[in-house]
Amino acid sequence: MKKYTSDNLLLNALKSPICGLLSALLLAQVSVSAAQLPVNLRSAGNFTVLAKSGISTVPSSAIKGDIGVSPIGSTAITGFSLIMDSSTRFSTSPQVVGKVYAPNYSAPTPALLTTAVSDMETAFTDAAGRTTPDFTERGAGNIGGLTLTPGLYKWGTGVNITDNVTLAGGPNDVWIFQIAGSVTMAASKSVILSGGAQAKNVFWQVSGGVGVQVGTQAHFEGIVLAQAGIIFKTGASVNGRLYSQTAVTLESNAVTPPAAAPLVGRLEFGPISRAANGTVTLTLTNTPTLQLTIEHSKDLVNWVQLEKPTPTLSPYVTTDGTPVNESRRFYRAFYP
């Protein structure tokens, strides 16, 4: 913890307990930025399954992480035997190791979901808008049996996975698949990650057709960003996230979010000053320039988010434009 005093204003800067080999991470980031950057999921990344018009399951599925729907209400979450929490902000299910959210639950859930769905759509647009593909029309749309290296892939049609497909690359490599039609995966086939490739860096942006259909007992890897539906047949599994702008249909499936790599970096406050009108200017060292959250409080109990930026430069300078009338104001910053 660091403390700064200016004109009787105490400004606390609470450092995030992030440690590790900074040089190793910087080298990894140089490697990634030379190719494709991951798609930023923003708050949608808090959900394992997110859909606009419904999530259904044929019991019993096993989902790790939170699921949610919006703008459709909780009646569109079917097959889960939902149990409302006493807070009425979320429900639970024997099939979900996490929370279930719907916009007809109590505040702040509706606003949370509105933001998450907007972020889901933004992520879809980001993935769809990447230009200059490294590969086009691989396998004429049939990628079964292929080994795919990192990069941006584009198909003007649908994609069929008729046999196992391997994604071969390192832990910081990124795959983005832009698919104009549907994705159809045959029964008992697998998307295989090799060489340290991570599901959190694999993005399937699916624009058309019926969306994504994964066959019985098949295994899928990566983040699905579908404009249409997502259907997993009986016994299929996924290591990733399922985001649909319509509905997600499950049939006794295992859905597991990808493991998150630990954040490695240095985050600390530099000079903090207050102007005559009460505006506070904050300076933070954020190395490397990861997304962070900045909050302020007048009592160290009730915290209010000031902003959640992804700085491109370090040090990062920002302003708290709310005039500081109290004798003390505390600030903290951390990696989300």
C-alpha cells in the first residue's frame, strides 16, 4: 500500500498482488502482437454460456461457471430445475457450478446482463472485422484431418469437421476462424490442441446458417461467437465458452470454461494530485499494459468504479472528475 497526501487529501493506492517473470510475459506479448491479438470478451467473459433468446438442456448437463440470458427472461432457461437465491439476483441449478442470471431478476442483474450481451456482440464484431486473413477457404470448408497453425482463417461458406482437427501452436498463439455459414461437427470427433495451445485463444466467429452443431460424443475447443444457434448433441463436450445471439441447446453435455492464465505484471500508483476545483489526477505504472479496474471510496468500505480501461501506454494518467469534497478519498487499482 502507498499513501499520498495533497492539500489534506489522503489518496490510498492499493497495489494488486501480481507477481511473476515480467520479462517472460513481455516476450510472449511481442510474439502475439506480431500475429493476431485475442478477441476481448470484456464482461461477457464472466459467463460460460450466454444467449439472447434461451438456454435449454436435456438433463443432466454439467456446466462450470455462470450462465445467463438477456433480453429474454428466466422462463427461457429450461431443463435446469432453477432454485431462486434469497437475494433474488440469481438462481442456481444442480447442473451448474456457478450462478444463473436472467434480466427479470433483481438489480443489478438486468444491467449486468445488458452490458454482457453488448460485450458479446462487440466481441463478435471484433472477430468478424479482422482483416487480411492468413488462410482462406482451407480444405474447401472441410477441415477434418487437418492441422491448423495459428492465424486468421476465413471461409465464405460453412465449415465441416468430419474428422479430428488439430490446432498446433504455443500457449500465446491465437486462432480466429471467420465462417460465413454454419459449423457442423461429426459425432465422436475432436478439436485437439497441441504444443501448448489454449482454448481461451481460439475464437470461432460463425455468421450464418443454423449456427454451430456439434455431434454426439464429440469434443470441441474454444470460444464460440455465433450469430445463430449453438447445438450440442448428446454427450458432446466443450472446453471453452458458448455465446449465441439466439439460443444455446444442450443435451447432457459437459461445458467447461478454459483455464485462465495468471496475470503477470507490475501495477502501482505514481504521483496523485488535486486541482483547486477538486478534480484528482492519477498516474499508474501498468507493465505490461493490461486491462485494469480503478475504483474510489471515501470510507474504504463502499467502492465505486471510476473506469475500467485497457491502457496503451505506461505510465497511464487519468482523471477523477467528480469533485472531492470529503477530506479523504481512497483509490485502488487491480487487474480484473
